[in-house]
Amino acid sequence: MHQHHTSNSCYLCPLCDAPLPLKPTTKSYICQNNHHFDLAKQGYLNLLPVQHKRSGEPGDSKQMMQARREFLEAGYYQPMAKAAAMIIEASQPTQLLDIGCGEGYYSRKIEAHCSNLMMLHGVDIAKFAIRAAAQKQANARFIVASSNRLPYADQYFDFVLRVFAPSNNDELRRVLKPSGLLLTVTPGPRHLWQLKEFIYAEVQEHALESVVPQGFKRIDTQRIRYTISPNPQQRMALLQMTPFAWRANENVRQAMKDAEHLDIETDFMLTLAIKTAD
């Protein structure tokens, strides 16, 4: 179990798990064992120690981030983002963590839609994504770290948002306050059906059941569905964002690009759950 934090910091040292406070009048975070982490000039903190990196640049590739950015900025997932923001607004959290936040698209939508004063935090393993997020949203706090080892103090957050991102249940529970809330966005049964039709001989609907992690109890589920008509470039960008992109060979990609007009269903499951007592 991590040490309980008595310092003024929400962060834990990724090297020794000690509280990681900001040294007064500096931009350096230093723990009691003298491990230093400096705020980057863009305003984010890199708390991914070199020895925890499995690759030179973990997370999504730059090309993938670029594709995702263009697709999201075109507004195709805006209705889902707005629905998520409304659920968050209703529960009025003070500290919110966007896990696997990428370039902070959802964090910015939350800030735009929610009037209550909350501190937004975002974590992602991809440094260039976090750098971009920090540059676009100066009053949120972004860090580079792995969701398997969140360098945040125990029970710091009252709300965690997880949009299509992997996470570690024990870590989710640890960083959430008692009765903290978790909002998970997962693909619904018909999500991107028409893209899948190019790839699979027979597309299977996956179950409507949205999964609530162990140690949480479902409060509410919303299903959001609508149709989008992205242009050929945007379709390719959308494909890049899917877990099934690797199955699309060159012929399939060409056919997707060449389709004159393509209406694609989106289908999102928004599941709100509450952390239960141990």
C-alpha cells in the first residue's frame, strides 16, 4: 500500500512511492528521497521512469495521434463527449482524472460544458500526446505515466473518466475516494458496423452488457447512437483509431477509401459506476 499523503501534492514519486510535493517557488517536484521531476515548459510532468518504458516511445505513434486528432477535432464524437460531460456535471466532482487522455480532447470538452469548479487531471503513456494536451489546456494538470502504476496519492480523485482506454482495476480503486465514481465509455454492439463490414466476412454484434470492474457497482448506463459520414481521409483516420485496424489489408483500405459515400453507425455505452466498500 502506498504511504498516505500528508504533503500538499497529489503526486507520488514513481521511483519510491513517497509523496511528491512541488518545491516552493520552483518548477521541481522532489520527494523525501531526493528524486527530482521538473515541470516541462509546456506545463506537464513526466512521471514515467525510464526503466518502466517498454519501448522508446510508448503509447500511440505520432501518425496515429495525428489521425485521431483530425478525426476528433472534426467533431464526430462530440455528441458522446457532451453526454459524458453532462454526467460529470451532474455529480460535481472536485478532482477528475481522465485516464488514457491522449491529447486531452475529452478534458477540453468537459471544461467547456461544466460550470462547476473542478480540477481536471489527465494521464497518458504517450509523451507527445500529453505535451499537446498541456499546450491546449493550461489549467488542467497532465502527466506522462502508465495506467498500471498511477503516480497519484491514495483516494485523491472523486471521479475517473475512461474512454476506450485500458486500466488497472486495483489502481482505479486505489486513487478513487470512497464512493468515488467511474465513467467508462466502451463500444456498443453496432459501433462502426459499416467499417467492420469491409473487413469481416460476417460482422458479429458484441453483447450489449457493459462491464463494471470488480469493486464497483453500476449506477447508470446510457447508450448513445448516431450516424456519421466522414470523408475518405477521415475514414482512414477513424480506422487507425480502432483495435481492428491491423486486420485491414491494402485492398480493404482502398475499398474503404473509394466508397463514394459512407454512413457509419456510432454506438457508445456510457457506464457510470460507484466504488464499493472493500
